[in-house]
Amino acid sequence: SGASADSVEVQALVAKLQAHITANYYTCTDEILAGLGKMYVADERFKKNIDKYGVGTAEFAAEAIGIFCNQK
């Protein structure tokens, strides 16, 4: 949508991602979520999979997650 990683819209999506993980897999604390965000860019398998939706998507997601977790 062209929104920035710190926008209300994107931050709401990060909260929704965290809630989805918690509801369907395991309790996704802010610490765990921050680690996932870092892994999205550090692990080439994750990066390649996420970047199928556009080059730079993994970096954008990691940035948005980092902002989300640091604001709490």
C-alpha cells in the first residue's frame, strides 16, 4: 500500500500477525516476535520465501516487527 513500517496500518498488521501466531501455534511474546523478524532477513530460506511477494518484503517486515516490539 506504500505505507511506512511505522505507520498505524502496518503496526496493526504486525499485532495481527502476533495474535495469529499465538492463537494457532504458540504464545508469541514480543521477544519471540522480535527474533522472528530478525530471522526473516538473516536466514536466506525465510528471506527468499517472503521476498516472493516483492523484493525487500522481508526487510520491510523485519523493520515493522522491530518497531512494534521496541514501542512496548
